[in-house]
Amino acid sequence: MNPPLKRVRVVLLTQAIGPLDYRLPDGMNAKPGCVVMVPLGPRKLPGVIWDEDIFGDDPVDAKKLRNVLELVECPPIGKGLRRLVDWVADYYLTQHSAVLRMVLASSAAFTTSGTITEYRRTGLEPARLTPQRAAALDALEGAQGLVRELAAEAGVSDNIIRGLIKAGAFEPVTISVDTPFPEALPDFAAPQLNAAQQTAADAMTSAVREGSFTTFVLDGVTGSGKTETYFEAVAEALRQKKQILVLLPEIALTQPFLKRFEERFGVEPATWHSNMRSTQRRRVWRAIADGSAKVLVGARSALFLPFANPGLIIVDEAHETSFKQEDGVRYHARDVAVMRGRFERFPVVLASATPALESRHMVAIGRYKGLEIPSRFGAAKMPEIKAIDLTVDAPERQHWIAPTLLKALEERLDRGEQSLLFLNRRGYAPLTLCRTCGHRFQCPNCTSWMVEHRLVRRLACHHCGHVMPPPEECPECGEADTLVACGPGVERISDEVNRLLPEARTIVATSDTLWSPEKAAEFVARVESKAVDIIIGTQLVTKGYHFPELTLVGVIDADLGLEGGDLRAAERTFQQIAQAAGRAGRGEKPGEVFIQTRNPNHPVIAALVAGDRDAFYDAETEQRKSAGAPPFGRFAAIIISSEDEREAIEAARAIGAAAPRTDGMYIYGPAPAPLAMLRGRYRQRLLVHAQRSVEMQAIIREWLGGIQFPRSVRVGVDVDPYSFL
Ligand code: ADP
Ligand code: ZN
């Protein structure tokens, strides 16, 4: 009798190929979760052995099975994480392979332990200095990395770098991927919590101790000490020898956070974000997978790493929309974090001063547990918030700062205190047009205007990154010097401040100026050392920062976010302004906030001025309920795109024609998406609106699965969309 066939189902990391069956050769001991290399045609590809029952039966003739080639030496993907991958693929209508690529973090998993060689400059100049070599040397001053990384950074070929290494301009540096991360100490510098903080901390620490799944919404006003409070839960997880993940919404926030963490726990935690060198990536991946790194602070993608022994996830600033991934796998990190806690049985903490309406609703219906810290820590008081009615208290022509706000800025300057002007618009002006013919500068690849960035002297598209120098003459009518900037961005407000208050030292803080952890740290240091009087910034500076000398916040245009008319416009505006206001008066000196608006009676503005958060949330919740909008109903966007407009329209029509009829589910469109062209692709959209009882994803999967599209057409589904563009 033959020994039983050892057949395994493997999910390949290559998209477009479903799971395939392979034979496990004799002597190879592999189980679900193991990373393997398998043959596909002439190629050898990585994959993960998956649980058989997930994909249904599709038996391949045993004689046709090919052998698994090798077992990769790394810890297997655990059962809880495999369930999470199943859930994400199912819920967000994507492939297992796409989710697994995030788990294995590209190639991080496949490197065996040991050392890796990186290169850095020696200071020597090669005898033969071609222009490319010279450019590479310039670009790589102070850099270190693999040949491939250096080449990419300098924008030259690998061969140029190899040539420079041979010529002695670069030297090898040996990096160990096994260097352990230092242990965080739970009791290094524990603060004395106040009563409200202690109550919240106790609830979280006992959940950590029990290893039970609970989702906490840690809801405390800005400056209430949420960070100190959830640090107690982190400390408890450390005592239990469990791993902790802290998700932060922005890379710019990481540096001050790391400093704070070190003050509390004695060491810096490991970090994870998109612009890491591959050696760093491997080191962290390994240390997370073998359990030796206890704390990881990261961007949303850290959520999929194979923690050996996870015991706690904190989602800080959990209301932030940047937790929603908008390309590739379109998932929401806040929701995925909760599911991970559920599958692997540990508590998840959503911390925010302005929780998402969805999170508050979950507390209201008893699914999540609310923890409140109602007042600021110590002597700090919440700032006083006033509206400035721009129709009455109007700035001069081509100015955007109302007299009242200007006066308040002057007072701060006199007293040596700091101010923040908030405007959620990067660049100098959102629109540039020709005074003579009215020509507007539009991106050639997108349905969007080119935004003037005067600091770097160019026009840029904020959707695809297309840039061009500001032209001397209008390309339409040929007249010279007729281009005018319309409306303000932060750079223009900065100009205005410099003109009106020439003695003020200003700084513009946006993703253009704070694009790396180092830049962000520099910014914090400058503000803390009081080398800055007035910060002009986008939403990037409205969260997380703690500047005790900052006593005035001016919101330049509160109406901006309310115009969009998308589902969450009011909520987002409320959150942004509340967070911006939350930067004022965090020290001993009281804070003052001015909100410039043309609609002082708008419910959002009124609630902010009255300091009545609940009134806003209640009214907004009622409105969502009557519209059947989330969290009471659900949406999914189906985006069809092609470089050929007709092809996109035809594909969208085919989808529309095949639309299922289901009670409680409505389908709108197809129609051109609001961003009708993006990165050179024409876009059509259908919007699905369903009651919660409808099995929306299953219906959509079957619906779209039955239609064939040309290869050049892309069809993507965005479940629970945040962007309606
Ligand atoms: P939040 O995250 O809620 O905005 P933070 O955690 O940043 O608030 O706290 C605001 C400030 O108060 C920080 O400087 C923090 O160190 C301080 N703070 C909060 N709670 C305590 C405490 N129990 N003991 C000492 N300092 C505290
Ligand atoms: Zn563009």
C-alpha cells in the first residue's frame, strides 16, 4: 500500500493566481502557516501553506501535483493571524496573496539570519569622475544601504554604485540582522496618575492581564493624559511578557512619541514604517516573529506583522482618516486592529480626543467599552473658543487674517507666547489662472488643479505628484505676467504674517516641510526652544504635539472642509478644528482659539464654540441614522478605470447591467467618478448602499466574479470607503 499522499494548499504571493495544491516531499515536515518555495512553470516562487478548508474543494489530480521545493526557515504564520488574513480578504474583497504580502513584508521573511553588507561613502573621490558618478556621490553624502537602495536613492543604475565601490569611494559595512532590541522596562519612570486616569488604566491593565478581547475607546480631551494612561496598559503587557503594537497615524508624530516612550520605559521601541531600509525591515520582522522585540511603534502596515505573542494593540489618534489605506488592499487599520485582537484574544485600545462616530456608536450599543478622561491634566484648562464672522470682521482684500485674529497674534508676540495658524491646504494657492483669458492650470493626468508651491517654485498636482515650473506666460493666450494665484494655502498665509508682523519668526509645517522623522524632530526642537513665534500648518501639526508655550490657535477657514459634502465632512471638520484647538493652552497659560467662518451658525461651529461635543455627535448620529449611512448602513464603491475612456465606460456599463436586485441594497451609477481622471486613467464609479443585514460583500463578489474584463481595465472595490472621489 502507498503511504498517504501529503498534499498541501499553498497561497502564492503572486497576485492573480489563486491557491494551488502541491505535494509535500517525504521528510519535509510542514503545516499550515509555513513559508515555502514552490515551482510555478519554470519559476520558483514563495508562498504560505494554508488551511485546506478555506478555499473549498477543487481537487487536482494527484499525478499532476508538483513538489514543494523548500521550507523557508522562519516561524510559521500563526493560526490567529491566518484567520485575520482570511477575514481581511473576505471583508475587503481582495485576494489572500495581497494580504499575505503585507504579512511577509515583501522579502523580509525570506532572509535567513546572519549578516548583510551595506555600503557608505569613504570620502575618497574616484580617479575617473563621470557626471553620473559625481551626481551619485553628491546624492549619497551620509547615506548607507544596499547597492540597490543607494542606486534608487541617487537615481542611477546599480552598476554606477558598483563601479564606485570598486573605485574605493564606498566601503562595506557589516550589519547583523540579529542585533536584539533592548528590553523596555515597565517601571522605569511610572507617573502618578490622577483618579480618572487611574480608573481608565485599571480597566485596560486588567484586560491585558486576563488576556481577554475587549475594545476600549479611550476618550479624553486633548491634554488629558491619554498617552500616560495607555502606557500603563503597555507596562502591564511588558510584565506579562507580551508584545505590544502602537499604531500612529503619521510618521511626523513618531519622533516626539519615541522620546516620550524612552522617558517612560528607558529605551526606544522598534519602529515600522514605509521608508525603512531593507536591513532594518528584516531585523524588525525577525524580532517581531520570534518574539524578541516587545514593543513596536508603527504605521498601519505594522498591523499585519507576525507577532509571536501579541498582548495589546493601541491605535493612537484612532479617528484619523490616514488609518484608511486607499490603494492596494483598501482596509481600515482601526477595524483590522479590532479583528486582530478578537482572533488572537487581547485588548485593543482606540485612543482619541475626538473618537470616530462609528467608535462612539459601538460604545453606545455595548460592543466597545468607553473610558473617559474628562479634563486636562494638572492645572491646564481647555481653551476658550470663539468664532470670527468673516462677513462682519473681514480681512483686507487679498488677505485672510481678520483684524481680531491679527490683534490676538500681536498680543502673543508682545507676551513672548506662541501661536498656531491652521489651514488644511498645502502650497501657496490652490488654483492658478490667467487674468486675461481665464485659463486654469489643470493636471494633465488628473481631474484636479495644479497647486502653486512658491517655496520650491513650481506647480504640483496633489493627486499624482506631477510638477511643472510656473510658466512665464499663459499657455492659452500667450500673454506674459498674467497669472494670478487664487485663494490661500499655508505658504500664502505665511507671507501675509511676515508682511503684517515682520518681527514674528514663522515656520510652515506641512508634509512638504516635515517629510521625514528627522525634519519633524527638527521642527519640534525649534518650537520647544522658542525659536518660533507663529506656526502655520496643516492638519499635520494639529495632533499629538505638546507645546506648553502655545496659547493661541487661529483656524483660517473653518468652512473649507464643510464644502466637500461627503459623508464625513461635518465630522472631519469638527475633529480637525477640535484637534487644532487642542494645541492651545496645554501648559499653565490659558489658551484661546479663534475660528474664522462665514457661517457662525453652522451646527459644527456652534458646537465647537459652545464646547458641546455631545450635542454635535448626537445631531450627527441622528442624521446618519435617517440617511442609513455608516454606522447604520454600509457603502462600497466600485471603481472602474482604464487609460481608454470608452473602455472604462463600457466596463462600467457591463457591471451596471449585471447589477443584482436585492432587498435593502441600492446601486447608484455607473457615472464618472468625481475624480474622473487620476494618474492618466479614466475612472467610472458605482456606489453600493446597503442595510447592515445585507451580505454586501458576498453579493458583490458574485456579481463582479461573473463578468469578464479586458486586461487593461481595473476594477477595484472600496468597502466602507472614506474617500468618495
Ligand atoms: P493627550 O495624549 O491626552 O493629549 P498627553 O498624554 O500628551 O495628553 O498629556 C498632556 C501632558 O500632561 C503631557 O505633558 C503629559 O506628560 C502630562 N501628563 C499627563 N498625565 C500626567 C500624569 N499623571 N503625571 C504627570 N504628567 C502627566
Ligand atoms: Zn495629477
